[in-house]
Amino acid sequence: MIKNNKIKLVSVLLISVLLIATVTACGGNPLERIVAEAQKELPEIQAMLGNDMLIEIAAKGESDLVYTFTYLIDLADHSIVRSVLETEIEAANEIYESLLQDLRNVNVPSPRVIVEYLDKEGTEIFSKIYR
């Protein structure tokens, strides 16, 4: 279950990087445009994640791009899941750093990429902020 999420996460992030490239020529708040474009892709992204997890992509303020992954299944032990997620996030650091640089390139002020994993009750299991 969690091992497959790494591949799915990479796919999601790559889609987002491509979306950033498509909105650079438009006016207005680049982060809001990126999220608006990402919202159009959510049904396809959700299909990749399946029924075990829900993804939300949102802008918080003018600088935070937030990916929230919510497990829709019971997780027996958060500490084990957290440990696995920490390893997977570390393996994906290059992708998140690239995404952060892309946000800088489209003039998002002091951008941050926030990745959150929640259980089905909304309790945080793990999160990481890229600055």
C-alpha cells in the first residue's frame, strides 16, 4: 500500500511541475493559477491514488502550495506509517525542491511546498515543509 504511494506521489508532483510551466505566460497570482489548473487534473490524479487515499491541492496565502494526502482506510500504527512516509519523502526531496524552484521561477513570493499526510479522522501523521 505505502510503497505504491511513492510512485503515485511522484506522478502527482510531476503533473504539478508541468502545470507550472503551462501557467507562466498568464497574468495574475501564479500560485492561484497553478492550483486552479491542478484542480482540473484532480479526477485523474485521484484515479491514480485509488480508493485508499484522497488528495487535495490548495494555495494558502500567496506563497504556500499545499498537498494534503488523507488516508481513507484504518491505519493500525501511525508510528510505522510515519517512518515509511519519512523515508519516501526523503527519496522524493529532489522533486519537491524542483517544484519549489519552479514556484520561484514564476515569481511566487517566498514560496513553500507543504506536504501533509492525514489519517481518515484528519489527524496529522506526517508533514514536511520545503522552503
